[in-house]
Amino acid sequence: MGCSRAKKEYTSFESYPVREGSLAEMEYTPRATRFTLWAPTADEVRLMLYEAGEGGHARETEKMSPKEDGTWEVTIERDLKGMFYTFNVKIDDKWQGDTPGINARAVGVNGNRAAIIDWEATNPEGWDKDQRPPMKSPADMIVYEMHHRDFSADSTSGVKNKGKYLALTEHGTLNSAQNLTGIDHLIELGVTHVHLLPSFDFTSIDETRLNDNVYNWGYDPQNYNVPEGSYATDPYRPETRVKEFKQMVMALHDAGIRVVMDVAYNHTFSAAESGFERTAPGYFYRHKADGALANGSGCGNETASERPMMRKFMIESVTFWAREYHIDGFRFDLMGLHDIETMNAVRKALDAVDPTICLYGEGWAAELPAYPEDSLAMKANVARMPGIAAFSDELRDGLLGPVRDRKQGGFVSGVPGGEESVKFGIAGAIAHPQVNLDSVNYSKKPWAAQPTQMIAYASCHDDLCLADRLKAQNPGIDLEQLARLDKLAQTVVLTSQGVPFIYAGEELMRDKKGMANTYNAPDSVNAIDWRLKTVNGDLFMYYKGLIDLRKSHPAFRMGDADMIRERLEFLPTEGNCLVAFRLSEHANGDEWEDIIVAFNARTTPAKLTVPPGKYTVVCQDGKIDARGLGMHIGTEVTVPARSALIMYKN
């Protein structure tokens, strides 16, 4: 078919054809390479071939031919390995501008041109034998949220490839006091999942000027299906970032740790210059009634997940990362902007790859999305999305006070009123007869059908980190008292029936100089100072002990709402800032018959009535030891100030 066909006119985005089969835009063999672009409203489409990833003119330009499903195609019959390419689409006599397409999987420096590579050559040795570490239930997850640079950029990390993918492949790294850092630190800590902040190709860092040491979280998507170049040792060579990303995944898998990728399909860095807009203008974004771009992301635009090609794109993108890069989970940025049908379709597609791949996200939007709220993947609708979890801001702000007011404390700082929100989080955001929903801060009804649909956390990369939050609420607090509050908050998180989540460096009491939004702050603010592992060694050992306790005792991770209602009983307490519960009758097959957990946020010791028996104390007064710290006999126990108590009877 030539290029002279009559152009189809579409009355609405809904009438656009949907591309058949995969969305691959470049299929390489040494004999020939086929290029395919979905641009249903185009008058003409050109393919440009380049020698380099940036600079210089196109070596040749090829006209593409239209097909029935809105795509344009051309096949070049020779070996193009090592070349780079872009498309340019002409609509209504206007060329839209060069784009690597919407589905580039390898790119040159800064991601402006797609690359033709031999994928076999990107697999590290042993990649075909790489296995996901075993996982029985999502209730067994303990997530560690990390930014590549935060984790290894500091001079104290002992890591050679600072701030790079390869940092997570280096064993034997130490701080000056010979404490483990890097991947060995993660193994020592005992987390099951590392959640990587955006590692797809993003816009804000100029990959040609990495010596400038510019920092960004990376929530400014450019090419969704390519690893970010600034974390590779050579951003100019397209194969390097692919191979090093795989080496990182393999090293974490070998260490028994799964890898979660943070994805931001809800917006692009720029609408006008995005591959979406340059191939099918308007289609991939939502608009307001006046035609302006909707902005539920707070970043200038919001994508339209409900449109068939955007939905198809998202599904194909996550399954590509799961298959090609062996990724074990996805955290959706502003998941509340996506529609429920799409998120359920994503879950179904990942189930077909491996049902143990986890899926969770932020159950909210930055501003009101241009789509009906009851059809969006908001926290309130999580029960309609089996196998998908959301963060519990109820628990976070119950523990630490409203996130938007840094000085206003919560339960942990001894401020009354957060108790029911804390209980709501402990139960995993499910319906529990003893949680008084009228007193929960944000949700007046349970939103999780299962506890594994709730992420329990005290802080994350966003807003103040835990130590800064506690300092802001308790001006002049000394280090010892700060550590007590820190331990108390994290004990709630790690004994919650939800999925516990900690922010990298919290186990060392990292701070960020009191800054809340550090998305582009320098390493001096964001990087973890590994000397803290020595200074706050007691805190680290407490976190490690807590994680070990959770992993050793299935009662803390029942993973089933009915079992929790049956086996988790909140104990009566007098006064404020005291929450206690019992896990009874060898809950979830636990070797311990009855477990008592109590949280006292008061500045004075608290008395608690417990069922009669002989108890072994395993956590008390800021110390933890599963082998036992002492015995308790009787029906009344004293919980020391600002601390957690855990004891069991057999």
C-alpha cells in the first residue's frame, strides 16, 4: 500500500483504532529491521537513522507506509546494529518533531534517540539461571525504599560505583569502623524487597554532564521502558545501562532480595515534547472541559489510562520489565490517577508472568483528576482491586500527626487522639470489630479487603523523614529520647498486619537537614552518612531484631482478614497514648501460643492488665531479643515510657 491513501477522520479519541499485537516499534535481526509506529491521525511518517545517540545529521530518512490499525511501517533490509533512530510525524501539514517513539527500549545519551542493539548481548553471565527469591505470601514482605544515590553516593559508603546500579553488586563494602554497608548491609538488616525510586529514563539529569553531580528523584518520565542513564557507568553506550541494571537485579536476587520498581505512568515530564503527544496528539492525556490539559498529577498533565492504547501501553510496559529485567514488583506513583479497570488488568497481566509479583501504589492524586472518582484506583476503592495494595496515611499520621503540619505531633509524641488510627493500621485497614472507625483520622470505613492490601509505614522519601519529623515535633529532644520514639514508631509498623515499609537509612537514624521535599537537593542533604551505623548501632540492632522477630513469627503476618478478626484482639487500656493487643491461640501456626504487644507513648510508665500466665519478654524498654529478656508472671504489667513491650506465653 502506498502513502496516498485517504486519511481517516476520527470523530473522537474513542474511535481511534487499537494497534494489534505487541507495541514494539523496532524489531531487529542481523538481516533486517522492521520499524512500526502507531500514529493514526498522521498524513505522513518518516524514520530517521543516525550514527550517534546525539549530534550530527540523519544518515538517511525513510518514508513509512500506513497500515490498517493506525500504524505506519518500514523494513530496512541490512544489519542496522549500533545505529540510532527517531520518528517524525506530520499531522495537518505540521511536523510534530523528532521522537524515539513511545516504546523505545534502548536509547542514546539523554534518551532523545532510540538505539538498535542486540538484546542477547545485554545479559550478564548466569542471567538465564536468575531466579526470584521464594515468597509464599505478600504478608511476608518487608520493603526497603531506596534512591540509588542516597544509598551509596556518600564517601563513607566504601562503595566504588557510588550512586550507580553497580553499587548494589559490590560485596565487602565497609564504613571506617568496619561496619557493613551496601548490599551486605541489606542482607544483615533482613529486608525482603528493595523498592528503587524511579530508575526508568527520566528527563531532569543531563547525562552528558554527570560531573555536575545533579540530583533528582526522577518522577519526570521520558522513556518508560529504558533504564535511566545517569545510574550507568556509561550513558552513551545503550547496552551498558541495560546490562548493569540486570547485574544489579541478579545481585539482589542472589542475596535473597526481591526488586520493586517505582513507576510513574500518571504523567510525563512534558506533554508537548513527549513521544505520546508527538505521535497521537491529545490521545494519551486527559483534558478539562475547556480543552486545557488536566493536572491531577500536579506536574502539568495527567495521562488517560482508560483509553485502550494507554492501557495497553501500561500493561505491556510492566510485563516487559518483569520479563526482560526480572523485576519482582511495581510501586505506582499517584496510582489514584489511573482507572480501576486498568489497574486490575495490570494485575492480571503480571499474574500471568508470576503471581508473586507485588503491586502497590499511592491511593490518591495530587489534584482532582479529570475522571469520575468512583472509577479511579483511589485508596477508598482498593477492595475492588484484589492483589493491589495502597499506603496507609491513616497509620502514618496516626503515629506522627498530620503530614502537612510538621510541628503537630501524633501518638508517638504523646499527643492523644491518634489511638484508633494506629489500631486501624495495626489491623491492616480491614474491618475489625474493635476499631472505632468514627475516631480514625481519614477513613470512616475500612478500605482493604485483605491486610496485604495495606502498606504500613512511618515515613518515605516524600516529606520529612522519621528523625526529622520527630525532631520538628519535639524541639530540643536529646538523642536518647529521639531513639526511643523512633523505635516505638517502627515497632508499630513492623508488628502491623499490613505490609511493612521502611525508608532507606531510617535504621541508622538518617536525617535530611529538616528538609521535606528533597527531590532535587544535593547529596549533602540526601545521601546516607554511613558513619551513623556506628554512632546509632543500637538503633540498627533494634531494627534488625524487629525484622527478625516478624520473619520468625507468622502471627505478625497472618495475611488473612478473617484470621485477624479471630486472632487479633485489642486489650482494654486506661487513658490516652497506650495501645495494646493480643495475638492468640498460636495465630497463623505460630509456635508462641499468646503474644502481647503494647505501645506506650506517654512520658511515664503505663500499667496494663493482661490475661493471667507466665510470659517471656522479648522486647522491652528499647531492647529486643527473641531468646528472651526476662519473665513476667501475673495479670498486671508495667510498660516503660516511650517504648514498646512484646511478650509471649506458651
